[in-house]
Amino acid sequence: MEEFFNKIKESFTDATLEFETITIKVDSTEWIETHQNLRDQFNLKFFSWLSAIDWDNEVSVGEAPKESVSPSFEIITCLSDLANTNLIIVSTSIVKSDPKIKSLVEIYAGANWHEREAFEMFGINFENHPNLEKLYLPDGYEGNPMLKSFELISREVKPWPGEVDVEGMPEESESDKSEDG
Amino acid sequence: MVNALDPQNINSFSEASVSVEIETEDMTLNIGPQHPSTHGVLRLVAKVDGEKVHDVKPVLGYMHRGYEKLAEVRTYPQITTLVNRIDWVAGFSNEIPFITGAERLMEIEVPERAKHIRLILTEMARISSHFVFNGAYALEVGALTPIFYAMEDRERVLDLIESVTGGRFHPNFNRIGGVKPAAGAGPTTKKDIQDLPAGFYRDTKVAMQKVIEAADQFQNLIGGNEVFKKRTKNVGVLTAETAEAFGVSGPILRASGVKSDLRTQTDYLPYDQFEYDIPVGENGDCYDRWDVRVKEMVESAKIVLQAIDSMPSGPLQAKVPKVIKVPKGRTYVRAENPKGEMGYYIVSDGGLGPYRLKVRTASFSNISILPNMLEGALLPDLIAIMGSLDFVLGDVDR
Amino acid sequence: MTEVLIKVGFLAAVALNGAIIFTIMDVKGASWMQRRPGPLHVGLRGFIFPLAEILKFVQKEDIIPTEVDRPVFKWAPAYVMVSCVALFAVVPMSPTLVVADLELGVFFALAISSLGTIGVLTAGWSSANKYSLMGGLRAAGQLIAYELPLILAVVGVVIQAETMSLVGIVEKQIEWGVPFVVGGQIIGFLIFMVAATAEMMRVPFDMPIGESELTMGFMTEYSGIRFLIFYISEYMNMFILCAIASTLFLGGYHVPLLPTEWVNFYGPVVLLTKTAILGFILVAIRWSQPRFREDQLQNLAWKILIPASLVNILVTAVMKVGF
Amino acid sequence: MKTFKPKVPGFLIGIKIVIVNMLKTLSPFHSKPNVNYPFEKEKVAPRARGVIALDQEACTSCMLCARQCPDWCIYIEGHKELQPPSKPGGRQRSRAVLDRFDIDYALCMYCGICVEVCPFDALFWSPEYEYSEFNMGDMLHDKERLDGWLKTVPEAEGLES
């Protein structure tokens, strides 16, 4: 893994190896070239997956990032090599106002469905995609569910049962409580 | 306009009428979502010309449960419950990469015994998954009996999984840092660390011998059958190049002749301590995909038998904080599941739950090749090819 | 008139009972072969479950979809049923116990059996369902293709027996001392059984039903009593074709070494036993084989069975004339 | 010496296998793989996660289980009561009284997190599995019903070392 990382490092400046995962960050304009390069020069022919992360400070579900982030979509692909088990995560960032990026279908045929999934879940447009339509969601469904701003209805309609607390003793004073504790 | 009755024209007319093919309209045939042969609720919209299939469009989403979204509002221990249900035929295997990922981020070293227990149960899950495939695939090409034998033998394996974990399909047995410390039952021992139940080794050895026998029986009952060979040999050939480009993994890829197995290539579980073969196919047709899985069952049984013999003693749990908080970082862990490469990309922000959890499932990539493979196939072949991909809709839709 | 009615009643009773026995054999046999007890709850450890089955189907609503061609759809099961029952008319259970001892018995049987094709095809065609349509067309193609080897296989027997009457064929076998299957018609018997299995649309030739791709083939839209008729006639067909096979090739109501003068007493039992043994073989085949693909099925009929049966006829004729 | 072994066609071997299995099913000496369910009960592993039993006395309504539940299917309400002092002249102790403890089995995912997090040993797994209902609302088990499951909790089994 180290060896492969060093090789990667020669070609890509922004490469990190942490938690046994090699990640390279590229600019979204070099998206196609990078993948072409990785497939042809580094022999990473196996297309594992493509997905996205919605970085946002305002979240309606889950926890907001601890440190403030600039709102953007991060698009991630995972490529690997079957013989030597080299694996690489390629990541790029695009702006939220106009989320679009070139499609990888020409290079990796398997990207087709993954891009469709990212399109419906995040609303990212993949340019030159042969049939960019919904994959999972029914026709007429509005919204992009994986956005951090998309509410999870089941958690909205039902109160958290853990909030109900045992009512305090009527006569209990502050001093008693501290003694007990 | 040719006059057919004109004696001069009779000769040419009859020749012409023979060579012209009848123009027929294509028929759209919906296969699924409720159809006897789809494993769950997959819908295929197929354009058929008589028996020939032209254009197949899979329609997914009938089982989409949004696990990636649900994971955003849950803590790490709670997500273990969810990931069980992704590929329910091999529930135990789904937990391993997720738990390994969390452990990797927290930099916890798992005790050897726990790793061995994980390995044994993972292989058992693989065996039970392949049993289901064997039975179901025979059913799809028309043999109705093998599924009953497969279910009977799978039951033995599931009983073993249940006796350890408490669950047959959804074991929910892995914890960050090891395996479940208190596996239910018993008012007196509830808080004790529970090990494998008594008699487990003995029962496992019996069950694994039965698995090897069952695989042999399948080879005779289905694999040796001339009709089965006729139905599957040279049907749905998948070349290694296409498979790689589509991200097809697991037994399907190996059947195409690529010797790729994450068990030997990565170190998520101590597979390097055992000896086993990786069955590889030659032609990449349906028969090879079937054959590879049957052979794999035997290899898995061998791994389990070896693991039982070399079981280390020791604790089952590493020291972990009571409230699990995973430090900031991201990692991708993949594992060789019965259906192929399954991986979790965990983006942690230092909180109780992940900021984003990407689930890479094998079946999703595996069936994305369906339209490609089914082009020009016959309708009965459609079922044979679809069945040989061995997908579970929960694994596709997540 | 009453005589005709009695005969028809007798025919229907025997055919229906045969079908019920074969249903029990198929279902119970299947469950034992699959390591399970099978039906258990309806009387005699589940052995009379077909009665419950019949009652259930009779009670059920007979759903007729709106788009179907109603009269055709309604009458299709009747064709199949009638063709099955009428087939049994010429099968002798003993030299005297035969509904119609026709001169051209074999010819009659084969002519009647092809009537079922029309029933199946109309059922598939009129259902207004794509699965049914494909199932019906597959069935028609298959039944026509296998009709030929079925007839050609019988021709060998007819040449050897020098008669077309089924009683005559059995008498000839008694005269010979051995059934025709031993006396030179083994290939003819195998071809007949394969073709008969295809006519019954049982595994490995059940492409027209092919439940993994066509749900239930031409029967998809049928329910209630109409489905029951299809269901019963499937087993009736199986029973009768097995009975014909045992008459033509296995010596019918007679077994060698038994005294011929008592044939009227043991005849029906012997015939039924032979039929049941053939039926059991079919059951074992059904539950152990996968099914053929449509084109392989046609190839088998046209490229193997028909040439083989023609060779069989040739050899039989040469032997007959030469020796 | 070369032994000649004729190749048996595969479909005949298949027929042999099904007939052997038929004889196995009919023979009284072979174990039966089936359980005639409503008349015989299946033996389940003692660890099987069937239903959750509640020890009412042990529960202090601390809400840990309800908070950790991934499905939010546990509903607890309780209040505190003053207990008479255990020895004369001592301080009055407060005791938690459980008003409501419901588990909605229609929602439960049988993960067992609640059993594990309970610090007072009030929840147990029982392998009992016969509690299906015709009405979905009846799947909500109240504290009396949950307490009733307690007697089905098995004793600890032996362990493999």
C-alpha cells in the first residue's frame, strides 16, 4: 500500500493516506482526465462506486459538522485494481448553486447507475450521461432525499420517547438532590 | 405490383416470399415486481420479439429503504442493527466491514478470539447464502426439488448462527471492539461475558461435513444433469473486461476467470491463517457462476473446520469507551461478501454517528450489467441469466 | 341411449378416479422426495386431500377478466377435459371391459389427443394476457411437434401387431408371450414415453407453463372451477397416456405366466398397477429434472425423436417382412 | 488393471437421488427435518431473541433503554414516591415507580440494545415466539404483559471455552 501511495503521490500532489485509505483530491475540471489517467496508467480498471457528500452547516437531520464548512458537494469515486488490491478514493468538490460535473460513463460503464443515484439523491447533474433519470424514487417525487436539508419525516412526526423524564418529587429541594447525587 | 397468378412470376414470387421475414411488432413484457422468479421486487421492462428479448430496462426502488439517510440520525451501535438488513440472506457478513471501519477509525485492536468467531460466522453466512442460491437457481431453470434440500441443510447452519448470536437472519452480534459481550438469555449470566455455547464445536463439525456432502449432492443432482448443462452452458457469457468496467464483483467475477478475492487480498479478518482454494471459472457463463458458488461452499466449510481447530482463547472484547464516539476521519472498508464486494465509506465528524455513510453493495453493481447481458437473449435465458447473478433486492435498493 | 350414458358415466368415473390417484401420487411422491410429509390434515394422514382441493376450487369465485374473449375463454377448459376423457374410451381393462373396442382404436386415440391442443391454444389466446399468450403459443408449438413422434412410435407397434385395435394389440402380446417392449419395441417405447411426457406438459417439457417466467402459462387467468378442470385434466391426461403406453408396450391387462382364463378378474388391477408404475417414473422424473428451453425442446422433437422413430418403423417393417 | 466404469447419464443419477431421499423420508430411522408446527413446538436456542421480558421491580425508569432504541419503540412513564425510612429516624428514601412501560413489537427490530444498556438488569431476552396478533395495535405490550414473559426466560447454558 505504501509503495502504491508513493507512486500516486508522484502524479497527484493532493494525496493522503489515512486509515488505510488513499484519497486524492482533484479539481472538478480534471475529473475526466484523472479517471482516464488512473484507469490507463495505474491500471485501476475496477469501478467500485460513485457517490456524493453534502457539506452543509445547516442540517435538519443528524448532527451538524463540528467545524464550520463551506457548503459544497463532494463527489467521490472509488477505483480499485483486482490483482494487486490497490484502492483509491478520488474526490472533487463542486459548488451547490450549479451542481454539475462530467459523466464518467464513457470511461467506466459501471458509473451509469451510480450517477443516476447521485442525481436523484443529491440533484447533481452529470453532463453527457446517456439517460439521467430517476433510479429509485417514484415518478413525481420531489426533492433530493440525501441532502442534509431534507427532513426525515418519520423523525418529525413522532416525538422522541426518551424525552419523557421522571417527574421530580414535589417536596424535593435542591439540597436533597445534590446529596443524593 | 406482381401478379402472383402470372406463370412467369410464380418462380420469383415464391422465392421472394420465402426470404422475406415476417415483420412483427415488439411486445413489451413486464417481468415483476410481483413475479414468481424475481428475488424480491425487481421489475424488468423487456421488449420481446416472440421469444427474443431486445431491450431490458430494470426498474428499481420497490425496496428502497434509504439506509444511508437513516444512518445519519443514528449512532454507531444503532447502525449495526440497520446494516444487518441490507443483504438479509447473509446478514452477518454485512456487519463486518462496517464494524471494522469504525474500529479502524477508533484505532482499536480486536482480540484474536473475537476475530475468529467473526470469521466462522461470516463463512457460515456465506454458506447459507450460497445454499439459497443453489436452491433458487435450480428452481429458476425448472428443477423444483433442490431448494428443499438446500433449505434443509441451510437450516442446520442457521441454527448454529442462532445458537451463538440469538438471531437467524439478523444476528446483530458484532460490537465495536469485538463481539457481543452479553448475548441475551439467562437471568444469572446476563452481565457476564458470554462465549460460544457448549457443544458448538461439535455441532459445527457435523454441520460442515453435511455441507460438504450437500455440495456433492448438488453437483450430482443439478450440475451433472444434461438438461441443466444445456440450459446454462454458453448462456449469458460475461467477459472479464466488461465485468471489471461495471464493477461486478464476487463469484460472478471469479466465474469470468478473474482470481479476485478480498479475503486473501485484504486483512479485515485473519483469512491468511487458513488454507483454501479460490474457485475460478473459465467461460463466465451461467454454469460457471453456479459451479463457482458450489465449490466456494465447500471451501468455506473447510475454512470453518480449520478455524474451529485453531480457535485461540482469550477475551472477546477490546477495551472501548462506554459512549462510542468515533474520531474525525474517513475510511473505506470492503469485504468479500457472498454476493461480492461490500464496502462502507464512513465519513466521521467526531460525533456519535457518522456524518455520511456510503454503502457500497455488491448486488447493485452486479445487476447494473443486466441490460448488457440480456441483449438478444431468449426469454427463458433471461430468467437463467438473472438468477445466476444471485442478487437480493435489499442489497440492490438498500 | 341409456347405454351411452352409462358408458360415458363409467368413462368419466374411471378417468376422474385415475386422475385423483395420480394427483395423490404426484403430490405425496413429490413431498417425500423433497424430505417433507406433504398434505397431512385431510383424513387418512392427508391421503384424500384431492377431495378437499376439489371442494376448495368449486367454492372459489370464478373470475373472468373484462378484456377476455368470453365464450372462447369459458369453453377452453372443456375441450381439454373432453379430449382427455374420450381418450380412455378405447383402452381395454380386460378383453370385455372396454367402452369401445374400435377397429381403429389407436387411430382414434391419437386423433382425439390432438384435440387438447386447440383447448390450450384457445385458453392462451383468449385470456388477454401476455403470459397466457406466450404460454399458449409455446404449448401449441410443443404439442404439434410431439404429436408426430407419438404417432410414429405407435406405428411400430401397429406393424408388429398387425392390427389397430387396442384389444387386438394386447391379444397379440399375450399370444407372443412377452410384451412388445421386450419384443423389439424398446426404442419405440422410450420415444412414446418422452413424447407423452411432452404432451402432458410435465417437467422437463413444461415450458408452456414455465412458472418461473410465464407465471402459469396459458392457465394464468383461470380461477375457480375452470382452473380445476385444467388441473384435473393434466393428471387425467397423465393417467390415460400411461394407460395407453402400458397397453401398447407393456402387455396391457395381462402379465406373462398368469392364467389367461381369469384375465377378466385381474385385468383391471394389472393395468392399473402398470399405469401406476409408469406414473411413478414420471413423478420421479418431474421432481428431479430442470426444464428444457423452447428451442431445445423443438430440436429434440424434430432432430432426434422423429428420425429415431422413422428408423424404428423401418427396422420393424424389415424385421416383420424378413422373418 | 484398467477398470471400466460406464458413465451413468446425469439425469438418471438425479432420479436416484430423489428416490433415495424419498426412502429416507419414509424410513423411521432417519431424522425428520420438519416440525409439524401447531402440534409440535420447535426447540429454539436459549439465546434466541424472541421477546423481551421486563422485571418490573428492577426497573427504575431511568430511560436509558428508550433513549438508545434505534426505532423509538419503548415508551416509559414513571414518577417518584417517598418510601418510609428503612430504620426509625432514618431519612426518607425516594423510589421510582413505573407507570407505563410499553414496547411496540410492531416497530421493534429485535436488536437487543435495550437489554444490553439496562444497568439494573430489568430487561431479558426470552426465546418465546408465539405472540402474533390479528390487530397491529395489540403488538404493543404493556408492562404486565412484559412481566409475564419473565417466567419464560431460560437459565444460563453451558459455554464453550
